[in-house]
Amino acid sequence: MRRCGGEPLGYFLPKKGFGGAAILTVLLDGRALPASELGRMAGVSATAASGHLAKLVEGKLLAVEVEGRHRYYRLSGPKVAAVIEDLAQLVGLPTVLSQPKLSPHASALRLARSCYDHLAGELAVAIAAALEKRKYLVQGEGKRYQVGGEAARRWFSNQGIDLEALRPGRHGIARQCLDWTERRPHLAGPLGAQLFAAWCDAEWLKRHRAQTRLVEVTALGRRKFREELGVSLDW
């Protein structure tokens, strides 16, 4: 089994009980959360959560952020997230307990948030679906997206994206990223990152000042996403 640091990624195998895998899955959206909340959402006891977290930190799958007396756990980087996504597609995502009613902040994160360098959430999933519907993106081998024909290239150029300048990653210039809250793919990779940055520069999107992962959709953005992609926001 491939290792990341000292901890085997066999956490996603059923014999591990899925407790550690559930914790990793909770953190796929880039959040940093305390042990108590991670244990509750993963459906494990505080003692079990503490044990899982210690092993995941030791194995360099998780990093710890300390603020005063509080400790927050997050994925150690986008490469870890990519490996988790790959394994999750092979064996399935573990069940994670959800709150009966989401707080306003959690609801906002579900609608639009950053996932490392790209857009995630309900909006991002709708955008990816619209890009596929218009053949601007075509599903390729594995998790890859391929850019469509000339119409697609013109559209991306109009968004300020120089496709020729993008440096391909492990999955090319565009890939599917499984959205944690929607359980459907959104756009990631260099193309996803550049689109997110371009839309922020154009003031279609705006990062929240206090909550850095929260993304707000401006009035201009609502109009543009509807005009450009037929994505209507009902929130």
C-alpha cells in the first residue's frame, strides 16, 4: 500500500473502520476544524478521533494550526486531497454525519467556497455541468477534462484565459474534483485555478474578508453566470 509519510493510506480500506477516512473526507473542502467537530461529523468517539488525528498528523496527511488554546486540523496540502479523491472513487466515500440544520455560515460554504486554488460548492458544480453541456469541457481519460473545439477556446479566451500558457499538472490542465458537499465534480487543475482568479479579478466573485474560504457571488457575477453559462443562482 502506498504511504504518505509514515501512515499507510489503507485508512480507506474497510478493515480500518473508516473512522480516519471519514475525518479525511470531512476536510476535503479545505477547512481546518477542531477535534471535537471532526469526531462528531465522522461518527467516532472523542478518544477514537484523537487517536486517528495523532496518526494522520504523524503520517503527514494532516497539519495542525494552533490558535491560542485551540488546535485545528486540516489536510496538509492539495496533493493529499488529490490522493484521497482517487482512493474515494475506488472504494467509495465513508458516511459522514451531517448536522440536522446547517448554520448560515455552513450553508454559505456549501454554496460557494474556495477549495485550495479553485472554486467549489454548489455554484462550482453547476458551472462544471454547464461547461460540459456546452462542450467547452469534455470528459477525458480518468479524471481529466479536455477543452472542446474552437468555440470553447474563444469562450475561455473571453474569460481572460490563455490556454497555451497553462502548465499541465498530473491530470493535464483541467481535471474533475469531487465536490465534498455536492458529491459531483467541479473544475480543478490549472484551468480551474485561472478561471477562479479571473472571476475574482472581474469582480464576479469576492472572497469573504473574515472567512477566507467563503466566496461571495456579486450582483455582476449573478448576471454574468446566467448570461454566459445559463447558471441561475436562487440564493
